[in-house]
Amino acid sequence: EVQLVESGGGLVQAGGSLRLSCAASGITFDDYAIGWFRQAPGKEREGVSCISTSDGNTYYTDSVKGRFTISIDNAKNTVYLQMNSLKAEDSAIYYCAADELPPAARGDELLWLWRTYDYWGQGTQVTVSS
């Protein structure tokens, strides 16, 4: 059984930082896409960042480039999202997702299409106060 467990969310002031973790079990990090998505109240779920478990290539949506960093610890089957210079508009529930279709095979459209990821965590709340 595949399980993804997020942690690290919380309340932070604008300009602050948080690090989210996604611990995966039931999958081997051979060639997966591991993505971070977020959903704010009343809004569509949107992609934030993605990493390839095979080559470590990283991808970011424009709104977080230069502020967020995704990384992977293959020994721990854990993916991290370091979020710096947080803004109020970053407030959302953040979800970790995994899928066997790797990022390089997805193209720009599928990379951020949340419906194409098979496995999801329960989410962790990030609230940025302005």
C-alpha cells in the first residue's frame, strides 16, 4: 500500500520560511514524479513543484521560482519543500503526490495536472500572515 505523509506546515509571518516533508512508503524511488500541490479555499488545486526520483531534476511553477526549493533524500524515501520568502498568497493546504509517469515524460501540461497523479497525502496546512 502506497502512503504519503506530509508534515511541516504551520503558521508563519510573511517573509518567513517553512520546510515541508513528504515521507513515502510502499513505493521505491526508482522513476517517479513526486509533486507538491496546493489548494486554497475556493480555488483549484495547483502544482507548485515537482522532482524526478531517478535523476533529481526539479521543476517549479513561476509563482514560486527563486523562493521554493524541492529536494529528495532517497535513503529516507522523503521529499522536502523548502519555502522561503513566504507570502500571504502562499497560504493553502499543501499536498504531496506521486506517480509512476516521470516528469520528463509529462510535458508542461501534465506536470501540473493534479488529476494525473495516482497517490496523494492527506495534506498539511500552511498559513502565512501578512
